[in-house]
Amino acid sequence: MKTMQIGGWATNVVDQEEVFPIVAINEASRLLSAWKGVFPREDTWVQRNHEVPSLVVRLDCVIHNGQLSVYEIEERPAGIGVALTINRQFRDLFQGWLKDWSLIKVVVSSRRGKDGDDYLWSEIVSLEQAMEENSLVLVRAEPKEKEFLALAKRSISSIGVKGDKSYGVALGWWEEIDGSSRLPYNDGFVVKPIQGSKARDVEIYPPKHLKKMGGSSTINRIESVIGRKGRMYLQPFILPMVHPLYSGMFMIYRAFFGYRKETGYIPLGGLWNARPNLKIHGASDAVFGPLILDQ
């Protein structure tokens, strides 16, 4: 295991590969075909020209007994730079896919920290710089930063609807709740915001045998968050995978797909992400490794 420094963020990476099987690739492709029709429309370059929400997407998912289960579909995904660095297959496929498109620059809000990994695959520019250029852009800013909407006509992904999770209702993955809703405390579940990212306000109430695991929330905390947010989404609990080599580490797959106008979304591979915690993301105790496409 080694530590990879990304801006001001350090993460643990290993060489051990996980394989994303053909059956999961096919199922993910089917889900993306349905997802692109129910994700909220926004007047962006990519919607106007290609009728899809984003040129590059990521499925956060697990596979149990050959069955793919998806936590979310990220339409403006992070992690591309990390995947390029530790996954040779992804690097080759991503760079080949990228040649299909004109130059893409990444526009990063000054309100963000310097822990992103986009500099590993693209040039980073400010809003002011982007306004003076004509390249396609991937915007890294929060929806409330309305000034970035001026870049919509050149954007390859979402800006104002970034992190909108209403697609999950249309796909039957979760349902809307409010403070009066009864929650299935006997079964395990997750509540998540109507719109959001980076695991903010995502609360996990696992089945009884996992209650002592890090990342789980109390009943009081869950009800407090729902009361504060007013409306949220309720998703059944999806058990993470257990990493075969790292005892006590839960794992998910982060599988990237790139849009190609001739064929639709194509698989690129990606990362596996493990933590000794039910809330799996890029924390300091997380481990990342390459997710290889089955061929």
C-alpha cells in the first residue's frame, strides 16, 4: 500500500485488481439507457447536442451473487485522475475516448479546496478564464453558484441540477419522504437529500448486525436531519461488499462510462473503494485500487 498525494488530500492506493464482469457491464449499460431519459434536463451543450445529461458518468455500485446493485449514478463524477493514475486499462480507454471530443477544460470554483484530481487529466481554469475561451468545460461548482450557469452552453455535464437525485424515483430505487413518514427501522435503510453530493446529509441506518459499524446513524440524528431538510429520499439498505484481502473493510465499485455518439455510453473501468466504515468515500482511512473490465 502506498499514499498518493492529490493536491491537499492524501489517499491510500494498492495494485490489487477487482474485475467488473461482463454481466454487470451489460446491466449498467441498460440502466444508463433508462437513466439518461429521467435525469432532469438542463440547457447545457451536452443536452442540446447529444440528449444526455453528461459525457462521462460513474456508477457507485456493488455485486452480490452476480447481481448489480447501484447506490447512485454520478453525472459529474470525481475520481477520474486517481483512476488514470492507478489503472492502466482505464487510462488507455479514457484517453482513447477523450480523443473523440474537442478540448475539455475543468472550471473550478474559487470556493472549493485544492483537493481535486482533475489536474491529472485536464487543464484547470477559473470562471473568469473560462469566460474568455471557447473550449468545452466540466464545471466544478455548487448549484447555488449561479454565475457558473453562464457556461452552460459549453458544459459537458450538469451545473444547476448537479446532484439532483429525482432520477432514483423514476427508476424505482428510492422514494420521497417527509417528517410524517414512517421509516423501516427493522429492515435497514438510507436517507439522502433531494439534491446534494459528497455524502452530505446521507444517513445510514443498517440492519441490526451492523449497528456498531462506523458510519451508521442514530434514530435521533436521522429524524433531526429529515426535520431540517423537510423532504428527503428513502433508499433500501444495500450491503457493501467485503474486501477479500483487507479484513474489516467494506468495498464498493466506482465504474466510469463515457458517452460516444455512435454507440452511447461505453465502459471505461475505474476504481474500487474500501473503508472500515459503512459510509464509503475518499476519507483518510479509505483505500483505492483498480477496477478492471472483464474482457
